[in-house]
Amino acid sequence: MTRRFIHVFLVVLALVGVASPRHAAIADPVSGVVQTTLYFGLDRGDGGTVSERDWRRFLVEAVTPRFPDGLTVVDAYGQWRDAGLADAAIVREATKVVIVVHDATPDAVAALAAIKADYIKRFGQRSVFHTEAPVRVVE
């Protein structure tokens, strides 16, 4: 056997192993745990920006009390465009990303809605981008 054939064989074997049912079970969680990611743009509706001090106050007053077991905040840079306007400009802005892993409960849904509503009102935002995905927690 040539070295090239052996290399290709090992790559195929590795790929087949990744697609095995054992790995599929890990990728298909059924635990009822969700990872929510919230994207808070820092450009204010009035033309200013949300200061680091104002952000920390919001985090302490609105987010942490609703998810006291833990969360992660990441500084990011994002961009978006109003899909409803054909010629809309791309908006680029500093962003705070909040990641919360929590049980999928009505209380969590209500807490997330309250956080988003508070941020929109407090800082004159149009919206807070929000994604959710089921996760398998491994400790």
C-alpha cells in the first residue's frame, strides 16, 4: 500500500467515526437545557453610545438578578442591515454578547423578554438580537 492510500484511508475512517451514532447522540441533546445568546448593540438611538459604566449598571440591575447562577459577557463588534429596506446601509457597532445556559422554562422566557425590553427602553434601541439552541451540559 502506498502512503497516500493509507493517508486517505485514515481520513475516511476518521470521518466515518465522527458520523457514528455515538457522536450523533451528543449532538442531539434532550436535557431541556438551552443556550441563549443576546446581542446588545452599544450605539444608542439618540446618536450616542452606551458607556461601559451604563452597561455594567444594566448588567447588575437587569441581567444578573434574573440569571444569578451565571452568564458570560463577551465584547464584540457586529454589523447588521435592515432587511425590510432594499437599499439599507450596513450598520456597524460595538456589541456586548451575553451567553446564558439555563433550563428551558416559561420563567426563563419571561426573564429574557424583560431583559430585552429593559435594554430597548433604557438605551433607545430598536431591538436586541436573540438566538437559542439546545445544549448538552458537560461538567
